Amino acid sequence: MREIVFDTETTGLSFSGGDRLVEIGCIEIVNRVPTGEHFHVYVNPERPMPPEAQAVHGLSDVFLADKRPFVEHADDLLAFLGDSPLVAHNASFDFGFLNGELKRCGRPPVALERMVDTLVIARSRHPGAKHSLDALCTRYGIDRSHRVQHGALLDAQLLAQVYVELTGGRQIGLGLVSETVESGAPVLAATLAPSTVRPARQFTPSAEEAARHAKFIESISQPLWEATS
């Protein structure tokens, strides 16, 4: 099964309030294994970068000045996404910006039914624990030492590893079922397919093997099984 793990960086927290997407990173996984295929672009937000947002991801007005606007990436992005489920952490935030940008440039939005929210899965798996990406990397022993600042592609790579762990690891027979969470929105979660129990195989020695074994036993002096207590 093909899935896309993705993350975004933005100028702020509210697309409807005027914030824009400035980076998107997508990782392709098939049957929970990264394929090496990815999509990654920086985007000119066509507005100034607030200092508080730049402090999070380090993307400045100067760096983004020569980058193309979202509309020039939209078709390539949609082609990469295809019709696969989209995995994100706190996915409603990323979907809000993704669909806001798509609507702004006249492209169809991504259906919310395709949303897989790892934050929802983490809260279900580990109630009462911390559920940030950093906390989940620590829980599962995923190296994040190179994550000095937020970055969409790096965070998508880390999230892909977290997602594999949250859904049971790279196990044969791992499938997906749909669950409904508190909000009423469907969220994909993992379940293990039942395994098939095979009968034990019988290994009968040949006459030659039995003869060699008997000869070996005869060569043993004072075997322990003949000792008296």
C-alpha cells in the first residue's frame, strides 16, 4: 500500500488569517517502507516572514525571495500525491494550509477522508504521554540529533519512522482499517492480519543417517545415560 508522509512549514498558524505555506516535504512509503522517492520544495509566500515564524524554521525573506510561488508547484505536487492516504502529525493543521493553497490557485482540495493523523494515533497508543514529534522520536529511539530547527523534509523523514513504530513496525501482514475518533472524522489506523498456523514438518532420517548415528553412539565410552546414580 502506498502512503505519503508529509509536513509543512508556514509563516504562521492561520491560513485564513493571511499566513502562507513556505515549505512542503513529502516521503513515499509502500507497505510501511520508505521507497526513497520524495517531493520537496520551498515556496515564496508572497508576504513578509514574521520573526517568530523564522525562529522556528529559519526560512528568511532573503532565502525565499527567489523561490517560486505555490501555484507553480501545485500540479507537480498533486501528481506526486496521487490518490494515496496522506500521513501528517496534527494533520488538520497541514491539511488546512495544503488545501488553502490549492483552493487559492484554483486546484481541487485533498479529501479529508485521506487524512491519517499520527497525533490521534499517538494519543490512542500512549494516553497521558507527550505526543510531540520530538517526544515520539525519543520514545522509539529514533535519532533526531540533526534536527536543530524545524524543516518539512527532515520532519517528514522522522515522522515516517515514527509512523512505522506507531502502527506496529515493519511486520508482514500489516493492514489498515478505518476508525472514527472524537471529532467524528475517519482516521486510518493499523491492524495486524491474522496469521496462518502451519502443521509441524516431519523429518525422518534415512537408513544411512540412522546407521551413522548408531555407530557414533557405540564409539562413546561411558555415556552419561548409562551411569548409575
